[in-house]
Amino acid sequence: MAIMEHTVNIPAREAGSYKISIGTGILDSLWAKIEADFAGCNKFVVTDENLVSAGHLGRLLGRCEVPTYIISPAGEPSKSIDTLISIIETMEKAYLGRDTIVVGLGGGTVGDIAGFAASTFKRGVPVVHIPTTTVAQADSAIGGKTGVDSTMSKNAFGAFWHPAAVYIDVAALATLDERQYRAGLVESVKHAVIADSDYFAFIEENIEAILARDNAVLEKIADCNCRIKGGVVETDPNEQNMRRMLNYGHTIGHAVESASGYELLHGEAVAIGIIGAGLIEIEVGLAKDGRLDRIRQILEKLGVPLELPQDLTENKLIDLIKRDKKAVNRWPKFVLTSRIGQVYCPNDQWAVDVERPIVGKVLRKLL
Amino acid sequence: MAIMEHTVNIPAREAGSYKISIGTGILDSLWAKIEADFAGCNKFVVTDENLVSAGHLGRLLGRCEVPTYIISPAGEPSKSIDTLISIIETMEKAYLGRDTIVVGLGGGTVGDIAGFAASTFKRGVPVVHIPTTTVAQADSAIGGKTGVDSTMSKNAFGAFWHPAAVYIDVAALATLDERQYRAGLVESVKHAVIADSDYFAFIEENIEAILARDNAVLEKIADCNCRIKGGVVETDPNEQNMRRMLNYGHTIGHAVESASGYELLHGEAVAIGIIGAGLIEIEVGLAKDGRLDRIRQILEKLGVPLELPQDLTENKLIDLIKRDKKAVNRWPKFVLTSRIGQVYCPNDQWAVDVERPIVGKVLRKLL
């Protein structure tokens, strides 16, 4: 039978860019800058109750009246479709249209939700991130990954939605809960391990100042993180290949985080995942320099727990690893390093095959 | 204070394209083609109970076992976030990863949901559309608009997500409910009114054969629709300007559809919206050729109701128009024509300002 064919051409999307601004105490004068940088747009703020009680929302908005959604309770359990629905309906009730910009003020959860809400609201409006935690400033505010969790897995719903701007005030970290603060620094350690041995040495040398939340040192760390993550993201914005290096420690980490019922913080789970990746490197002969000891030492100084919760089993973790977003035929590839500051990248592949028995053996060592 | 700045560059996204294939009875051999065209991907089918009972799902899959989500009940009330959640969780339970392609088999509702599920599942997987209704074949399967409704408005959640391929089998229309069949043809009339006076004349001359569901005539109509809509979409894929012409009749139409509590079908509401646009054209002096009579005649022959439900008020409709997705400062622009086949486009603006009193006057005429 005759088949007629039409071809619909999708034009190229032009290159774009966004700025990340880093400073100490910039929050107090930021709203005027956002109003100027995004004039003519309605603004809608997404934040959480922690940011309100810490005074950061007040510092940002001053006397400006801006429609705002306050996520409550703060944290991963609110990173759900229910919260997304509630945000979108709040925006609708405020008669907001496509001429709106969403401003996310908060940690990783706030940023992921705010970004995803922006990406889906009336088929997409811009988002601006003001990350206020170690994990968000180092990682989640940069790179355009957004999403919310399903009952079964993290970020089961999501979109790549690059921000229009990112503003990092390291002074906002002063009010962060100690456990959150330390766990979030794991992503900085990860950046150093995969991309920059000098940065790794800087963290080793300045660990006391980091834990004391010295603003000058925190600015330097933010600077390194943005340089490393921004550089990777602009090379491979939609995670076709190189960007997968950022997943170091995350394949086991995500499974551990999920298996703990999110009792472990993301950074804590990733710390265990980094140890797991280091153990895999030993198993496959990539770790003759004994670097895992140096990495373990710094994670111990950060004071993140490096043991798995007691009730986890190898089978449970393997099942969760099979569900990894990037799994192909129910098994993901793993990011490994060849030395501190360098990802193992044979044939331009930034994530490599690791057989299940090796992963099983490593998991038994972690358990 | 010192502010450090980084710039993150987002590379251009390369141009792409997708094919629309049109034929009669192609459904029976289509699955082999999809398996060949998208080899190496897991497939996941989204459809609804009407397609199952009409036998189309069976015709598509034959004896192939493919994980499938069947939307129930069929229709707009299922176009909700709840259905989205259910689909994503079904995909997760099937251990599907990013190497999955979603195949939407059905009408506009199925396509919108399937496309939105594909756009959000693990931050996005491809979608293939197999539209089986007049409205989906003419309109919704082409162009990448996806979404689900909130309790307050249509497509409040959504994304632009271009399909990887579209397959149109006009023989699938044979089983379509008469009311749905006729309402869906309104989008074909719209295409003719905004873009092609010859196509409009063809519809006028062949209205009996169209209503008798003559496959040869339906192929010609599908061909015209794909040429017109595909042409507009590739010029302006993300609705920056020209694509807005496709919104002809939809500004009032969407308000009417929503105000009717979705008792009116989309095409029925758009038919009223097209009459509304024609009345606005008369008010603003764009309709000296009396073309509204020709348009009204064809809509009457299609047998779509052209009166508003009784309990609607002007205020209710105005409030809904203010909430239009494309509203700026709570008032949308309107698409108008200067003759059949030609959108009124002063200064390259495909949608123009119409003052509220004029819209109010037209609504009172419609009520």
C-alpha cells in the first residue's frame, strides 16, 4: 500500500549561557539584582521552612512582596509529585503565565523541585537558583538536573532544565545544620577526586578551616566546584558521555541512599559510594597507588558515617543498582578513577563495565 | 564585596527531524517497522481502553509481548497527574531505563500523556506517536506539545517534547465514535482557515465523503494537515511567534472547554472559538468579505454544536481567558485572519491585541 511521508525538521537550538556569581553576604542585595537582570518577568519564589526560620528568605526579599511557596517539611520526603502539584496550583492561583521566572532559594531538594516546577509549568519557564547548602552550592544548582522522587526511586520524574542564573552566597552556609553541612562537602571531595589533584590537596590542607566554615576558604571551594562542574556540564550538558564522570560514587551511593529509606543524607550515601568505587578500583587493578586511604581519611575527617545501615542486604542493593537511571539491560556502567584527579576513561568512555560478581564482592565488604 | 563569576556555556542543540508516515491499514505491519527503526531500545506502550476494545492495540502488537499501560477511563478526565504517576511507576516496575522508547497509541489525550511521561521519565526518553483520532491525526500528534491538566486548567503541567516518529493510519478512524470523529475535524477546518484556501475549498466540496470516512479523502486531509502543521512547527518549534497562529479559535475555545467542565469536546469548544474569532474580526473591521458565513456553514455540516452551554457567564469566561497560558499581564493576544487561508499578521506579529470590551461583546453574542 502507498505510504506518504512528511519530514518535520526541528531547528537547532542556539547556544546559550548562564552566570554563576559567588560571594560572601550577597543575599541582602540580591533581589534588586534579580529584578534588574530579569525585568519584565513575574517572579515566584520556591523555598522551604528552614530558609524561613534561618532568616534567609527575609534577607533575600526584604520588604518586597513576592508570591512564594514554602516547602514543608523541608527535605527529601517533600521531594514528591504532591509538592510539585501544590507549587503549580499556587502559581496558577496567582494568575502567573509564561512570563514568570521561578527563583529557588534553598538546598538540593528545593532546587530540584523548583527547577522541575519551572520546566513543567505551562510547558516551561526559566529558573534561577540561589543554593544555600554545601551540596546545592557544590553540585545540584549547577548543571540543570531537576526532578522529584517516585515512591520507588529518586528523580524518577525529572527534566534537564538549565538555570538562567545561579547566585552562591557562602555566608548562607553559616546557619546550616552540622550534619547537612558535612555531608554536602562530599560532593566537593568527589569533584577533587575526579578532576583536580591540587584541589584535593587544598581540601586536605584546609580541612579545619572548612569545618569552621571560614568564608574565604568556602569561596575558594565554591570557585573550584563551579569551575569543575561547569566545565563538565558545558562539554556534555545532557549526559551523553563525559558528564557521567560526575556520577562517581553515585551508582552505589544512590542504591544505598534509597535502601536506607533516605535515612542517610545524599552526601553520606555518596561517601559510601566513593569508598565502593575505590574498592572496585582495587578489584580491577586500577588502584596500585593506594589512594583509597587518602580519600577515606578525608571522608573520616568530614565525619560522615562510612558504614551501611545494618538491615541492608547485598540482594537489596543489587536490585536497586539494576534500577539505576542509566542502566542498560538492567545493569549500569561505573565511573572509576585511574588516580586522584583523573577519571579512568578507556576509548573515551567515562563509565565502564564492571561485572556483577565484582560489585557483589565490594558490597559484601561494605556491609 | 568581591564577587567571582563563572560562565557556563550551554552548547547549541543540533537540528533534528522526524518522519510522519501516512497510509491506510498500516497498523497491522507497523510494530515490525518500529522495532527496526528503534532497534536496541526497550518499548513501552501507552494507550487507552477504547483502543483495546476497538482492537487497535491487538492489531499493533500482534503476538509481541510489550509492557503496556492502558489508560482507563479513556478521555480528558484521565489526563491528570495521577495517570502520569501511574505510568511512571509502571515503567519503573518493569525495570525500564533511559534506553526506552514510549509508544503512544490513541487520541489526543493518550498522545499528550504519553509524550509528557516520556519527557519526564528519568529526565526524558523518546516518544513515538500513533494517533488514531481525527484530532490527534490532524493536530496533537504533530508538534511536540505534551502535558496533563491540573484541577484548574488544561496542560498546566507540560513540556515541549518532539516525537521521534509519527505514524498515521487513517483506517483507524473507522472505529471512532461519531461525535469524537466530527469534533476532531474542526482542527482540519482551522488549518484550512489559517493557511490554505484551496484546502478549505476541498473540505467544502468533499464534506460528504469526509463524513462517510472515505479513506482516500482522509489521506488527503492528513497530508494537508501534516504539511500545514509540520511547516509551522518547524519554523517556530517552541511557540515564540509564528506557531501562535495554530492557536486560532483556541483562546476563547480553551475558556469555553474549561467552563463546560470538559462536557464539550476540545474540537467542539474550538468550533465555538473559531466563531468567536470570526466575530472579533467583524468587530475590528477585518471581515468585509463575509467569510464567517462560509466557515459557520462548514462547521454546521460537521454537526458540531455552536452554542455555549447554558450556565456560562461572560465573567466566568473572561476569568478563564485571563488564565490563558500565553497571557501577559493577565490578558492574551488573539489570532485573527485577514481572509480564508491567511492569518492577520501586522509587523510580523501572529497574535494581536484585542481589547477586553470587544471580547466581552463577542462573548455576549456567543452566550
